[in-house]
Amino acid sequence: MSIHPTALVSISDLPADSAVGPYCLIESDVRIGSGSCLAAHSIVRSGSELAANVQVDSFAVIGGAPQSLSFLASTSSGVKIGAATILREGVTIHRATQENQYTLIGCNCLLMCHAHIAHDCVIGDGVTLANNSMLGGHVHIGDKAFIGGGAGIHQFVRIGELAMIAGNASVSADVPPYVMVAERNVACGLNLIGLRRAGVEAAAIAELKRCYRAVFFGPGNPVAKAQSARESMGLDPSPQARAFLDFFQTSKRGYVRSRNDYQNA
């Protein structure tokens, strides 16, 4: 165990192979996993749980109070961070707003400099948030999604697995799995490179292309078009096609639209 003498550590059960840097602050009621490393001036507030091999860089703050006017400071809530996730300089993650609930970050995520995750978010495994990206409260992000630098995600938005959000994009509507989005809620096609890198078979990608055209090309309600596409595919669609079409079954924010829809509006 390596704890710098200037660090303020309020827990006694740090793993033997963890490291705590200069002027780091660890409040009470915190759990730190084996092999985790907290750099100089990082802060881990009460209610936070870090799994094994989490790396926290300087000036990151984990478990800060939600930026919600209705939040009661007496609420017992926290943040859970999965194994091998990396938080770079200045990352902020706020705890949940509800009693005994957590803001959840998956395993093997990369949160780049000054990324912000607000209260009650649920982030899947292998997600990347580039520099200065911002998530509002209650955002859900699927596994291996990529959020570009400076992108802003509105509260309660869902972003599906392997979706890709362009830098500086503004997203206030739900993004289906495997879809790329730019500008303000503009769907720009499928994340084909990400799909191939993930090992998705060519036949499944071809099926996804048909699903994308069925939902995003031409007039009509995307929910109805997704249902029609699901019925036309029979009983054995690929897992990717099923995930894409099932995503349209429920939404609080509506869905992103294709560029042609905006031009013809």
C-alpha cells in the first residue's frame, strides 16, 4: 500500500496494492478495489465504490452532490465504478438523487479530461467519453458507445450500444444502437467501423442496414416503421437487428432523425 503523507484518508481497509497520491482526499464510507490508483489532488466522496484497477487522475471528483435544486444533502446515495475504468484529469461524477441508489459506470470505460457524468446516469462497459463531454442526469449509455469531445447529452436520453456521437454534437433525443449522430440530433448512418471492429458478421451488418433504411428513410413515425420492419423480418433476426428495432419500443425523449427529415421539414 502506498499512501502519500499529505493524503487525507478516512477509511482503514485500503487494499495492499492500491496507491494514493499527494493531497488526495478519500472520505468515509468509500470502498477502493485492489490495484486502484488515485493520483495527486483527486477526491473520492462518501458513498463511492471503486472496483479493482480503477485509475483516477488528478483533480477528478467522484461522488459529488447532484446539481439539482430539489436534492437533499442528507440523501444516502453514491457512485459505483466498474473494474479497470480510467478517469483522466478533472473528470466529475455526481452521486444519485434517490436514497440508496447509485450513479453507475461500467468496466473498462475511458473518461477523458473534464468529462462530466451527472446524477443517476447508467454507463455500460467499454464506453468512451472524450474530453469535455457532458451527460445530464439519468442518461443511459449502452456498451462500447463513443461520445465525442464537447458533446452535450440532455437528461433522460438513451444512447444504444456501439452508437457514436460526434464531437460538439447536441443530443436531446434517443440514439438507437449502432447509429452515428452529429450536429443536433442528426442521424448520419451506422457505425460500420465500430461494428466491424466488434466482430459483427457481414450478414448481420447487411441486415442492420436494411433496418436503418426502413426506420430512417422516408416519411412516417419511426416507432411504427420499426414495428413494421420487425414483423417483416420473421422470427429469426440477428441479435443486432433485434436490439436496433426493439430500441424503438419506448422513449421519453423521442428519437434522432435523419438529415433528409430535417431538410424536408
